[in-house]
Amino acid sequence: EWQERVVLPPIEPVNLLEERIRPVEEVNKPEEEVISPVEKENIAAFEENIAEKTKTAEEVIAPAEETDGPTGQSRWSIGFGNLLKSGLGTKRQAQQEQTHEPLPEPDEKPTIGWVSPSYTRSRSVTLDPAVLNANRCILNRVPDSVEVDAYRVLRTKILQMCKEKGGNTIMITSAVPGEGKTLNAINLAITLAKEFLQTVLLVDCDLRRQSIHRYLGYKSEKGLIDYLLNDAPISDLITWPGVEKLTVISGGRPICGSCELLGSQRMKELVADMKSRYPDRYVIFDVPPLLAGADALTFAPLVDHVVVVVREGETSTPNIKKALHMLPKEKVLGLVLNRQQSQSNIIEYSARRSFAD
């Protein structure tokens, strides 16, 4: 049978070794990718979106321009800029923004206890221990004495009620003269100043009988009356008696018609400033007796709390009721029984403790 023959072209010889071993550049050379027009448009849109996001992030992190705000920073820098620059922010930065004061560096040692303020602008006086003891001030008494413990109890009760009700201004008064309101105001102020958490300002508002400075044993020619009538700077009236965290305003000439001065607008503004200037300060006001005139009745609306001093065996019950009836009930913290004759649990406990030690 006839068969068709297919003639194939001649095969050229190939060097298999040369084909198998190629230069490194040719092996690592990437092949050209074929990108369609649609894919090119998608890539361009994606790159444009990334560029816009990067630009927005740079604007957030960049320093903010000054504004009229209290800190001189814009809301962006406060809300995001400071946070992004520091990662997630730190507790130390948050505290510094709240206090607006430089905080100690981490390597600095923290202060233990409290730091007594430095009264560089106030007049400084030195108290005589003999005068203090003669006037029954507890400043130089033994820390474990009965009198000191009694005022500690009074301080604790007053602080607890002040924290519960709020407020830091306390008026010390009495029903009638001679019950010891001024001495109790001084000893209470000294005891409050020994606490770690607050300072104390003692103000003599008994304009008829300025006597706090006489109890403490120093001379003072200026007092509250000079501020109310002569426009004297309040800084010129403050005296530092050498007791940590305690300042005093007392002195000046006595004056009649003190009721009008205690109820004046200038006095109201002064009490409001004393109340709000330092949140950790208690202000004690020594005010005339309730039944001796209208001074205490006029001054009571300006303060947060009232403490009434009565003397055992001297103040009659009708006078106590009459005096309390003149005051707002919500402001009266209670009565202080002065010159108590009967022994108390404090005396017995102090005696047992001294023998045991």
C-alpha cells in the first residue's frame, strides 16, 4: 500500500548545558506584568485615598495654632495632638494638665507628709509661752494633756460635720459675754492647723473688743476695721504667729456701729474671697455674743457653720434657747461646754495611759 511521507525540518543541535545554566541576572529578572487599564485606575484611586489620610493625620499631630482658650491650645491639640505624640498619653501628663503646674520628674523623691506654707508677705511675731499659758492657750501644752485631747475631739466632730455638709467657714459665738468664745476660737484654730490636710485663718470680727492678739500676747495696730473703713490691703493685716499653717487677723481700734460694717457689701465680698481662695483652708471667725447686739445675727448668713460656746454653771437654759432661736438651724453645728467641772472619759483614759507608759 502507498504511504504518505511527512518531511520534517532539520533539528538544530542544542547545548543542554548552556541552556540549563543561565546568568544570575537573567534568573532574578522579574517578568513584566501586564496591567489592564481598569486595574491602573483602581491602583491610582487607592494611592490617592492613602495620600489624603496621611495628610489628615499630619494635620492632627502638627502643633496647634494659638487660640483664645485658657491654655493657649486648640481643641485638636488637647484632644488628639498631645495624645498621639505620646502614644496613648501618660498619667503624669494628665495630672500636669489638670493642675497647670510642673510636676516633679520621675527621678525626684516625693515629699512625705505635708509641706508648711511659707508666709513671706505676712507680718511675723514671736509668742511668749508664759503669756500663752496664763491665758490658757493650748499651743505649748503637753500633747497628751486633757485640754489638748478635748480640743482634738472637738476638731474631729467639726471636721466630720463640715465634710458631710460642705463648707469651710465657721463662726464662733456665745449666748452672753464671758463664756470663753474667743479662747475656744483660738484653741480650735490651733488644733485645726495641726491637721495635715488644711491651713487655718483666724479672723477677729468682734470689732467692739479686738482681743485675739491680746490673748496670744502680741501688739497689733491694724485689724479688720482698717480694711473696711480705710481700704487697707488685706495682706497688711495678716499676722503669722509662728504656728505652722496658721495666720491671724486681729487688732486695730474698737468701734461702735460694728453691725453695719459686718453686714456691708465689702465684708460680704471679703468673706466670699476667704472662702474660695484656698480650698484646703478653714476660716474661723470670732464674733460678738448673740444676745449682746445684732453683730452675730448680721454675720451668720455669711458663713457656712456656727458653733455656740456656753459656760457650765453660768449660762442659763433660757438664754441658750433664745440664742439658738436667733440662728439658722441648718448652720448650727452644736454647743461647746466650756470650763466643764465634772470629770470625763478623756481624763480617766489620759491618767491610765500615763501610768501605763
